[in-house]
Amino acid sequence: MALKAFLFSSVPNILCELGSSSKVGGLMQKLGSKHILVVTDPGLRKLGLVDRVVEGVESAGLKCSVYDKVQEDPPEYIIKEIIQQAKVSGVDGMVGVGGGSSMDAAKLASFMAGNTKQSLNDIYGVDKCIGRRLPLIQVPTTAGTGSEVTNISVITTVKLFYTCYQIHVISRVSENCVAKLFYT
């Protein structure tokens, strides 16, 4: 059996540094953002793991809002809530903090809150995203999902699991709580 050719695209830069989550604000500022939406789950918020990111954003002089209702394999309505919060509050950048579900939600919502005219249903599948996402930083708190370096988001709909392949949605910044940071 012959090996099938493929191309794997990932984030262009990786920074490893202790405490790099506190630098998220400065990085978002360099990406041109002024109002950041941090996307996470209630458990991480309760544990205080989001605080350092929020403090870093605010210390850079940026406005920061938090959406902390992400669930495992996020249902479509969660994505829609994040998009709505982003649009209503004038967010121009997002940070996903957590495991794969929070990062997938942030990836997808940052695209949908960007300049696309598409609906969620329009982008299910491969190479269907048209438009640009908002600047995005990913802060993984787990090892293993790889969501911070992939160009897909997995969400749950009423009937099926969908994997949204999004070439334009790939994360440009990601960070592990301990020491790794991916950025453009």
C-alpha cells in the first residue's frame, strides 16, 4: 500500500517561556486588537486559571470580556452565544483558554465574528470558509488535543457531530499553562 500524500499546516511561531500567559495582552495589542473576548469553561474560571490571562490583557491597556460557559464537545448554541457576545460588545480579538473544546469554540467563533457573511451551516465541511477571522490566541491547559495547532473545530449539533475544516481559522497564537506559546 502506497503512502497517501498530505500537507499539514500549523502555526508559524512557537514561544516557550514560563509565565507566557501574562503576555497575551501584549501579543493581542501587536495584532491590532483593543477588546478581547476570553473563551473558557466554568471549571477553569472557578479555579482561577483564566485570571492571569485576563490580567495580562488588562495590563496591556486592552478591554477584556470573558465567556465561561463552554462545555465538552460544545453544542452549536454555545458557538452562537460566543459570536453574539463578541458582536454585541465590539470584540476585535479572542483568546481560547482550556482544553480542546474551549479552543475549538474560540477558533470557530473568531471566524464567525470576523468578516464572513456565512452561517455555521455554510461552513461545515472542507475548504468552505470564506473571509477572515478575528485575531486569535490559544492557551491550552491540557496536553494532547492539539487544537491549538490545527485548523478544525469540532462541535455538536442536534443530530450529528460536525468537524469544521477551516483553513482561514487556524490559530495564530497558543500557549500551554507551563511554557509554550504559539504566535504569528
